[in-house]
Amino acid sequence: MKTVTKIAVLSFLLLAFSACSNSTTTETKKPSRPSKASTEVLFDADSAYQYVQEQVDFGPRVPGTAAHAKTAIYLQQKLARFCDTAFTQYGTMPTGRGANVAIKNIIGSVNPQKTKRVLLCAHWDTRPMADQDKEDPTTPADGANDGASGVGVLIEIARQLQAQRPDAGVDIVLFDAEDMGDSRGAPSTWCLGSQYWSKTPHRPNYVARFGILLDMVGAENATFAIEGNSWQYAQPYVKKVWNTALSLGHANHFVNYKGGEILDDHFFINTIRGIPTLDIIQYDAASGAGFGDYWHTHDDNMSGINKNTLNAVGKTVFKVVMDL
Ligand code: AHN
Ligand code: ZN
């Protein structure tokens, strides 16, 4: 026998043996599926950064403005290029200030026919006023972190999913009008795009195994505490994401610390649509609002966007998707 053939036979026997021993020893306990080690974890933080910059360059994406309208077209074009299908879902929602607002949720799907699906989401609108800013609380900030960072990471993930096709179906949903809420008003004044989508998903009876929301994922040394609603509604997936981050060496960002409950788009996806969805959101108990000090101030601009943080989040989410 040639050496190559011998090796082939030997490795077949080894495989067969290990398969047998496996089935006898783990009969009652389902072995946890090992992560797909062959997966190269693709994510280019330079590219994600550029997608954040391009959104910011349009100006604050406040619903009703020209910058908002132009960005909607830009985002749909990006998803159309990198996903199998892309479209914009139009709707209207009451704002809580008496008026209605037009909603544009922008949706790209990879492997649209697969029943095994994961939902990846972020909000793309900018808050109409930087109301935490001491000097200028009435005009909007650039929203580099609050909005654009999560969207930039998701566009880069969509780009990489062309190079390495996932087994699962992936839906990237960019929600509009998350940030028009009143902190002293009703919870329903926040997250208007995700409330609309949760009641009226882009496909009737849409389901996914779970969802991941990205919010404020670009600040230097950002820490992501385990958010309370995520733990309540999506605990197994929180564990999956945090363990994946740990395995990739990103435990400095994905800290093992249980934070409080944050009202964000995932709350409505969990409570209205019933898809277990977790929030990767910067939370630092040491800072004033709990979020970074830049939050809802004019310091939320490109100078606060850090490629190491984008990389940690992007690589982690990419690997979770590929492991499905
Ligand atoms: C509240 O402030 C109620 N929730 C935070 C959600 C948010 C605002 N994310 C970004 N901006
Ligand atoms: Zn905000």
C-alpha cells in the first residue's frame, strides 16, 4: 500500500473508532456541538469604520431631514450589494408628541429561503437633539456611536458573508426612529421603527432562532455589561455570544457583569414579536448616564470611534453567525 493510502485508511479507522466510542459514552447526553474551527473569522475594522464615517458624512440622520432621506438610499444600496435581497419597509408611527413620523426600516437578507435564521439589527436614525449636552442641547449630534457604529459593523458583516457563506439565513434589519423618545415619557415613545416592524414584520409570521441588537459598539475600551432584558428573554444566546467573545480574546469588552435593564429595540422584539433578542450595548456603571459620557452630547462624533472595539464586536457576531 502507498503511504498516502495507508494514512487515509488509518485516519478512517481512527474516525470510525472515535465515532463508536462517542456513541457509547455519550448516549444519554447530547454532546455540545464544537464550534466550526475551520471558520476563518472574517471582519475588517477599517472597512466598518469607513461605513460609520460615510453615515456621519451625510449629517445627523434625524427623521424628516434630507440627510435622513439620503442615508436611507445609501443603506439600502449597501445591503442590496452585499445581501441576496434588500428593501425598505415604509410605515408611520405616533411619536408621543402628537405627530406621526414616517418610518423607513431597511432590511437585507442572506439565504432568504432557509428556515434556520438569525436576526441582526441596529438603529440607523439620529436623536433630534443632543439633550444631554450642557452647551447646545437643542441641535442633533453626529451620532457616530449612537446609531452609526452598529450599522457600520452590520454592513461589514454583510460584506464578509459574501466571502464566507453562512449555513443559516441572516436578516439584517436597520431600524428607524429609535431615538425620538422622552426619558420622562412612556416607553412606547422610543424604538418606533422596531415597534412597527415587530407588529408588522417584513415577512408575515417571520421567525428567527434569536436576534442580536448592536447599539453604541464603537467607543474606545467600551464594556458591554450583560443587559437585564437580554438576560430575561434570551439567556442561552447571551451565553453563546459572551462565550464566543471570550474564545476570541475579547473578554475585556464582553465583561462578566450583570447590568440593569435598558429600554432598546430588542425589548419590543422580545415582547411583541417573541424572538429572543439580546442587546450588545455599551454600559459602564462608572459613567453618569451608564452609557459613555458622549451619550446624547456633541461629543458623539468620529473622534470617539475606535477600530479595536468595532473589531471585537464584528468578529464575535460574525463567528456566532457562522457557528449556527
Ligand atoms: C433609554 O434611554 C430609555 N434607552 C436607551 C436607548 C438608546 C438611546 N440607545 C441609544 N439611544
Ligand atoms: Zn440615543
